Amino acid sequence: MPQEIKTRFAPSPTGLLHVGGLRTALYNFLFAKKHNGQYVLRIEDTDKARTVPGALENIIQVLKDFHLNSDGEPVFQSKRLDLYLKHANELIQKKAAYYCFCSQQRLEDLRKQQEAAKQPPRYDKFCLKLGEEEVQKKLQASEPHVIRLNVPANQQIRFTDLVHGEIKISTNDIDDQVLVKSDGYPTYHLANVVDDHDMEITHVIRGEEWIPSTPKHMLLYSAFSWESPQFAHLPLLLSKTKKKLSKREGDVAVQSFLEQGYLPEALLNFVALLGWNPKTEQEIFSLTELVEVFSFDKVNKSGAVFDLEKLDWINGLYIRKMDIKELFPRVVPYILQAGIKIDNYPKEFLEKVVALEQERLKKLSEIGDRVRYFFEEPKYDAQLLIWKKADKNVINQNLQKLLEFLKSTEPTEENIKKFIVDSDLKTGEVLWPLRVALTGLEASPGPFEIMNTFVLLPNGKQIILDRINRAIKLL
RNA sequence: GGUCCCAUCGUCUAACGGUUAGGACGCCAGGUUUUCAUCCUGGUAAUCCGGGUUCGAUUCCCGGUGGGAUCACCA
């Protein structure tokens, strides 16, 4: 019987979860679910100094927002220190690792020497030459020390990557990596390998930046006589400058995308297609659909630029196809954020206002300035009222005629169109100034839609008349 | 610099070794329209270079070039 597939997403709580991490989590999730396996969250919190308050909460919250919740409780490495130490000792017994008492100063000097000699910086195995007794004496005296991996010379390490195929590296190019730090905490390499084995992870799916350290991990697996999991190294997410996406090059925190009003569904859909392609012309996928079609043979090898324009497009698409009942509550916070007070307006009206802008929104955060005119008197230049090359006086007269007409009738599309025809006026010379009078904007929804919305207010018709009147005075 | 990874339109990407190199975003033009947006139609634009292998290379091999990642008591 084949072993159950188990993947893990293993971020460290050193900052807000970024979009690259989100995609890694997603692929881990997709692969596990596709094969009816498990996907778990593991928190790699072995660096006390770099832990950022709130980062853990952010990771968990964001994953929840995207429905990428861990199967079972998350694993915290900081709670498993004994396990790592136990295994580190085992490596020492097996002579696959050794104690190192070198000072930071010596390591630094060594590095400088090597750099000057144009050698790659590498630990020189100085402490490996220490005798057993000497080591014990130093340990007894509580001399600060670390535990290093004893990398053998002249060996070929090879592993098969699910996206890159076979990768091989000589052990001569691998440093004697620190496994346990002087504070007793394990480094990534040790904790990672021990946990992946202990948790029975079958597939390690992570970013391509980990390829160079994978041989170290292979060395550890073989030192422990453990079978290594399968590896899949994902292509990097790149900035416009083709560099690895990072905080330095703009805001990459998932949180900030959410705050700008990108929908989780849209962002997930977008990020799923970065570095992977289902080889159909379909572009829109739900999480469930992604699970169905996901596979590693369709994952690309080369990095993918994170293109905001396409994200905007896909986000707009999701916004457009959303039911207004669903969109409305999501958009309310952004309206409030724009300083617009909506307490005294009927919900029916507010929903209609949002619905009017629905097809124009790329991000929810754009809503505020788009609908402001519904709640505040618009400010605009009188010049804007004059349609194309129309005559100012004609516009003025048209608005006056329209105002008179509307005083005695309902402001419906049917009525106004009939009025235009009956009065032998030009459509644009009535509708354009009417629209501007109502909105003060160069671009907006049409005047009929806007009036149909205003009319939902008790004083809606009066607002319309007032604004037309004001436009006339402005001219 | 050492090691490793990668290479199709500006971007995301398709193409059993045989296609007019396809789709999407963006951009441009046209249509619908009072404006914008939506929607529809059309257009623009790519196989990094050089050798091989082959009847035939985007595709396979080698070299070059270019880009990237990584070389911590960080993950």
C-alpha cells in the first residue's frame, strides 16, 4: 500500500507572510489534497533574535483567509528542542558531526584570509582535530560551542527534484554547516530534516532558493540512515527587475494586498498560475478546481515576474462576477475608510450605489472616491459641464429646460429620452451636463442609473433638482 | 568569485521533433455608448547566440552569452 502523501508549509515567524510564501503554502496544499493526503503547518521558530511579534498570528490568519488551514495542530520547533539535541548527539556518536569551540573572531579571521586568497569561505575543520579528552574537558568547562556537520570530501551528492530533475553537487563545495548553535537551538538544517522525518513528510515543496542547501540535508538523511522525502523546488517569484521578490522591492506582504482590496480568491487564483500552468486556456480557478488539476509536471523551471497589471485584471473579474449581496459587506469598510458616513442611508440605496461601481472596480479600496458624490455635494469646474464643443449657452438652456421638465415628472430614462426627442435637443448636450451636474466627475456611471439610485432616498428627487440648479448657477 | 538553477511576445504562459509559434494581461484601433467601465471585433509583439544530431529543431546534445539563487551560530 502506498504511503499517504504528507506535505508541510514551514514558514518562520520573522515577518508578515508574503506572496511567495502564500504560493508555496498553496502548492503544498494542492498537492496533498490532490492525493488525499495531509498538509500541515510547521512554525520554524528556532531563531529567537529574528522572531517578530505578531508574525505568527499573521501567518495563521492569512492562511485562514485563504482556506489553507493546517490538517491538525501546527508544529512549533521551539517546543521540540530535546528532539533535535537527541539527534545531534546521535550524529556525534556516529562521527557525522563534531563539537566546535572556535570563537567568532577566529571564524572571521579565517573567512578574511580565504577571501584574500580568493578561496571560497569554508570552515577548516579545525576542531575536528581535537582529541576526545580535550573535547570533554572543554565541554566540562562549559566552553561555548556549536555542533557542526562533518562533511566528507570527494563525494557526489545527488537527488531528484520533481521539477528540475536530477541535481548533483560535490561535497567539496559544501561547508561544515552548524547544526546546533551555541545557545542550544538547532539551525534550520537540522531541525528541518529531523522534523520532516519525524512528521513523516513525503514531499518537501519549497522555493528554489533552497536548492543549494538540499545537499546538506541529503547528507543528514544518510547520516541518520533515513530515507529522504521527495523534493520539489518551486521557481522564484520575481519583481519587475527580475530579482527575487522581497520587502526591499515594494510591499509583498499578503496582508497589504488584502488591505488594498484584493480578494483572497483572486490573489490565490493569480498566484497559482505563477510558475504553474494547467495547459488549458482556462484562467479562472477556484481552490477546489485547482486541487483537481494540480500536478508537478506542469510546474515551470524558470522564475515568474509578479505582474500587478494582471492581478488587477483578475481581481476586477472576481469583483464583477460577485453577487452584490456578497460584495457589499466587503466594500463597506473601504467606504468608511474614505471618511464617508453611511449610517443614515437605507441599505437598499447603499447596495445600489456599490452595484453601480461594481464593474469599474479593480480593487475594493477604489470605492471611496468613486461613490463620494452620492453622499457629498460634488465640487467641479463649470467648464466640465460643457460637452465637447457644445455651446455654453445651449448647455445652460438645456439644463434649465430639463429642470423645469423634471419638476413635474419622474426622472426616469424613458421620460428624459422622450423629453429630448420632443424638445428636439441633442442627446449629448443634455445627458453629459446632467451627468456632470450629478457627479462632478469626468467619468462615472450614466445619469439614468445614478438618478434611479438617488430616487431610493426620501429626498432623492430633490437632490437631483438641487444639483441641476446648482450647475445652472455655476454656468 | 565558487557552486547550483534557468532561458518562447514587455509580462504570465501553450506548442508527441513537422503549427501561418497558440492563449491571457497590457498596449493600439474599431463597434456599442452622453463620459468612464463592461461587452464584442481586430491589431501589435517572442523562440538569446553559435555549433552539432536529424529529412526536419522552440523542442534533443555541447559551448558561449545573459539572468537569477546561494555561499551565517537566518530561515
